[in-house]
Amino acid sequence: MNKLDRKPLVVFGAGVISEAVVCELESQGYVVEYLCVDEQYLVSSRPPLLEVFDLSEISKIAPPLTHDSFVAVGYQDLNAFRAEKVAQMQALGYRLISSGLDQGGAPNSMISAKALVQTGSSIGRNSFVWDGAIVGHHSVIGNDCWIASGATIGGNCSVGSGSFIGLGAIISHEVKIGQKSIIGAGAVVSRDVEPGGVIFPPASHQHRMKASNFIRLFPL
């Protein structure tokens, strides 16, 4: 999208994810004018970046003819809550923009400027790829996915819609992750995962030795 064609934005969400997304959008040249949430979340202990309006009133304050939108919430219910809000914003008449990949991606997709998406890969609608994540060549990320910071997805992989890939997880080349799967932080996946699969590495145990003694014996 040409920068001259960009409309100011209405962002759904007023929490920490919204704050991170607004910073990302602004770094890419977008202007965020309004935040909105459902009425029951208007009162919050966390001060928002901007004044927050009720979702049911936002189209009167910032009409879809003059504003575009982006939904910036987390991966609750395996991203289904975010998908629901995308549908609501579209029903109000808003066009959902994309962030990253030269803003030529699918609606409400966000690819951090510090993420790496290699040649031939595609990111689906309403999918987020965070800082430090790598999506290998010719891989396909489905709709409504969440790729956390530091995750590495090898070449020619596929991640099914509605999936969550945790911090630092590694998916080997040519692996297929089924829809609505959860790959936990630090997991290493070298085989296909069936739809609805859950992969977590063994829990790390706290060492009994104090950190100061550990560093003395085993310098980092």
C-alpha cells in the first residue's frame, strides 16, 4: 500500500499487546488515532497509549470511510477471540490492514520488522509473527496463528490455522503442523503434528546451586 493511500487507524485492544502493536505500526509509518474495546473493558488499571472508546460507538467517532483498522489482542482461545474481533470490525465496515512484508500481506496480519520471512513463504489472515522469529523459505503459515518471538520454522513447512508456536520453538524442515495445535516454548519438532496436537518439552528443573557459585564453577 502506498503511504499516501493510508488512512489513520482504529486499533481494537488497549492492553500490552496493543501497546506493542501500536509501536510496530507507527514504526512502519501508520498513524494510530483511536483505541477501542468492548464496553466492559473500558475501565482498566493500565493507562493506555490513547483514549479508549467503546467498540459499539467507534464507527461514529472514526467512520470506516475515513479510517482503517487493526485488531491487536493476544492468542486467547487459540487466536479465536482475535478472529472474532476481526469479523466484528469488518462487519462495522472497516478495512483491516496488514503490517510488515511491505504492507502487502493478508488482512490483520503482523510481521515484526525484526522477524525474518524468507523467499516464497506466506502468512495468513490475522496471523502474527513476532520479533526474532524465522519463517523458512516456501513455508505456509495459516490463518489466525501466533508465532512467538524467537521461534524458528524451517523451509517448506506448513502451520495449520489457529495454531500457537511458542517462544524459541524449533520446527524442522518440511514438517506439517496441524490446525489448532500448540507447540510450547523451547520445543523441537521434527515430525508432523496431527490437528489439535500439543507438544511441550520436558520441564526444566531449578538447580539447587546458587547462581553465584554456579558461575564460579562453570563460567558462562
